[in-house]
Amino acid sequence: MSDSSHLYYYCLGGGESSRSTHINAGLANCGLNSSFKNSQTPGSNGYRLTCCATYVSWVLEESGYLSTHTNSSNSLAALLASAGWTKITSYSELGPGDIVFMDTSGPNNGGITHVQIHVGNGTWYNAGSNSSIHKVAPYSDNVSDQFVYAYRAPK
């Protein structure tokens, strides 16, 4: 997602506040598409739209773990549960490749507002902002207070 020939822009489904941000950035139409492949079609200034769930489901599709796409963290969690992924309920048990669901809206009340991929040693890949989309390497962050649960791929 950091390839300069494919400029991705963070979007949360086209709500009015994100629409204003996109218009200010030169993107006339805001909104996630029905698949990541469709989201790769550029908007008016070459932007392609993604969000955390769009990005993570795309990675899982490309890796052969999913055959469907979602733009919703809650829907992604349900997909992984139905596909037999192991639910991890302790932050200390996270391993590389785990799909981590978080509550970033303040004190963790168990609601899911974000999803990202755990790389290991407190590092992550995600698409939770424009800056994170364009990082080549994973970034470090202590998100233990936002952790709700994670899913690990079946062996």
C-alpha cells in the first residue's frame, strides 16, 4: 500500500466528516467499494480508498485465508470465527500474524472499532490512517489497553 503509483487514502465508508476530508484532498467521491479490487480503481486525483477492515481482509484474501471481502471489522471477526480461526482473549498470548480487534474509542468497553495485523514484538500493520497506509515497515505501538480479542489462523 506504500507503492507511490497506487496512492491509497483512508476512508470510513463515506460518512460526512470523512467526505469533507476527501473533498479537501481533491477526491470528489468518497466511499469504500464492494471489494478491495474495486477499491483499487482510482478516484478523480488517483486516490484509492481503504480502511482497516478493507486492508486486513485484502491481505487475508491475497494470502488465501478468505475468499470474500468486508469493509467492516465486526463482519471480519464473524468471518474468521466461522472459518474456524482460534480466538485469542489475552493480549500476552498474541503471536505474529494474529488479526487483532480493538476498541479505539476510549476506555475498552468491548466494542470493535479497529482491526490490524500483529507482526510481533509490539509491531503492527494496519490502515487506520493515511500515515499508516503508506508505511513500508510495521510500526511499534503499545495498544494493550485497546485490545478486545484476536483471531489466529487454523493450522
